[in-house]
Amino acid sequence: MIMKDTQRHDVVVIGAGAAGLNAALILGRARRGVVVVDAGEPRNAPAAHLHGFLSRDGLPPATLLELGRAEITRYGVRLVQGRVERLDHGYSVSLAGGQVLQARRILVATGLRDELPDLPGVRERWGKDVLHCPYCHAYEVRDRPLAVLGTHPGAVHQALLLRQWSDDVVFFPHTLDLAAEDRDRLAARGLRIVEGGIERLVVEDDRLRGIELTDGRAVPSVAAFLFPRMVPHDGLLTRLGCGKDGGGLVSTDRSGRTTVAGVWAAGNVADPRAQVITAAGMGAAAAFAINTDLLDEDVDRALERRRAQAATTL
């Protein structure tokens, strides 16, 4: 059964992460009618703390989102728990269960998912002591034995970067065929390369203790870094017809405007490498652009009414 919302909202924001909430905050303060729809599955839920966000460094990610939700509701923004299944031209937003929201503009901030390698222990320790971003997590494990798992071509750069935080960084090529140049670069930075396939992560007392290889060797480590395959949740956008760039990401301008009129994208759905603070900034940029776009439309409509009224007096 379709439950159509007869009210036409200025903006429907899909996703209540940093990008979506910051956009909703600015649009709410601009006195726009805003609805935020969220499925409640944040990417950074496994992490205990977020870092690199001025004034919020070390805050649990869930707390940041809780604070953000409280802030936007003070400005009249409506929050809807649900999953959006489809967007239609004309700015119709269909939710699972049949509810349909009408909007003048749409912002998609649905984030991404991390595809992890199929190694025993990785998924269970993800966000705890199996980590991705050195800027987000390396300081907390500084000067300790660190491992970098060669499950993605980006692992080489990750290892070179991690050397800034520890003198004891071990690189496990695993399935990567390391080029001679990469071996030279790793060696020049003082990283040790341990050959052989990875069998599993050694975990004891709910802590990572090391990396076990298929030949039975075990190398001690307190944290393992890997580069996941980052897959944007962009299905809503692509099914609507939004174009993609040469890298396979949804094409946007600097404000997040997509190739479909009236539709914006912000955060990890548009830029998988964006950190929390970056995503929040992208949400702000999108909000400014959306409000300006709505303003232009409001002015055009006001002019049409004025001219129509003038015509009736002639």
C-alpha cells in the first residue's frame, strides 16, 4: 500500500551521517522544510572513536550522530527511520513499506560499504585492531608493532605512510605481486617485508596478537592495517540516471550537484576517501547550493505571480 505524503518538502536528505546531518542543519537554519531519512547503518559503527574532527576528536561516532540529530530537530527538521528504495524524476522518494515523500530537491548521503578480504579474524576485529585509515587510528597504536596486509594495491602506500607512527611496521605482500620499485621504497623506509600467504589473525583475550602465515610462522602485531574495497551505496543515484566519472564514481560538481537536475550527492557516496569532517563539509557545500537553487526558483515563481497580477490590472 502506498502512503503518499501530500506535503511537498523543500529537501529530502537520504542518510543521517555527517554529510546528511550537516546539510540538514544548515537547511533547517535557513528555514527550509527538511526531512532526513536514515536506515541506521553507519559505516563507522564498529569504531570506538573518531579522530581528526576539530572539537570532536576522540568522540564515539554514535555520540556525534546523536548530537547531530538533536541539533537538527531544534530547527524543525523531521527525522524518518527507514530505507529509501527508489527515487523518481519529479523528486518522489519511495521508502520500504510504501511511504512516499515529495521533495523539491534531494540530497543523497548514503555513504559506502567496506568489502573486507576473506581472512579469518578480519571481520571480527574490524574497527577494533584491524584498521584502515592511519590518520584516524595510527596515533593510538604509535610506536608499537604494526602489520600491513597486502590485500589491495593501496596497501603499499598505506605501509609507507604508517612508518611515520612506528619504527616496527611489517608488510605482508600476501597475494600482491610486489614490483621491484615498491620493494625498494618499502625497504628505504625501513619496513620489513614478510613473504608468504596469510592464514589467519591471531587473537587472544579479545586482542590482536599477531599474523599467522600458511607455513605456521607467526609475526607479533598489536594492530593490522588493510585497504578495503570501498563500494559506494550509489544505487539510488545510478538508477535515477546520474552519470559517473572515469573512476566509476557518481559525477558531481564542487557543490555535490549530480547530472540529474535537483539531485545532489555528498559524503562517501560521492568521495569514498572523505573522512567524517570532510563529509560534513561536503554536506555544508551541498546545503548552500541547494538553498540557492531553491531561492532562484522561489524568485522566479514570485516574478511570475507578480507579472500575472499586473496583467490582470491592465
